[in-house]
Amino acid sequence: MNTPLDQDIRSRLLARRGEWPAIAASSGVSHSWISKFVRGQIPNPGYTTLTRLGAVSYTHLTLPTIYSV
């Protein structure tokens, strides 16, 4: 079963909340927009915006975060 693009991006963003500034900078989508989207305040986010965000955020949202110890 496939998850709709908006739900997929939203769930991955929620899992990486602390990385939103980097994802925003890399994708050209503002941090404010990402925050509103995740909270459900943007009912129709637009395919182009989601694909741009998804293309840049794919690495950020799928790879585990590695911290220096």
C-alpha cells in the first residue's frame, strides 16, 4: 500500500523535527511553511512544493542522524 505524498513527507518531517532548518535551507521551502504544513495548517500544500521538499529532504529524512560522541 502506498502512502500519499503529503502524509509521507509529514511523517518523516515529524520524525526529524530538529533538522527542519537544514531541510528548509536545502529545499528552498521556509521553516515557517514546514512548521505550518506539519501542523495541518496548509490543507493543499501543492505537488511541486512537496516534491521539491521531498527531493532535498529524502537524505535528511531517511538516514539516521549521527552525532559525535
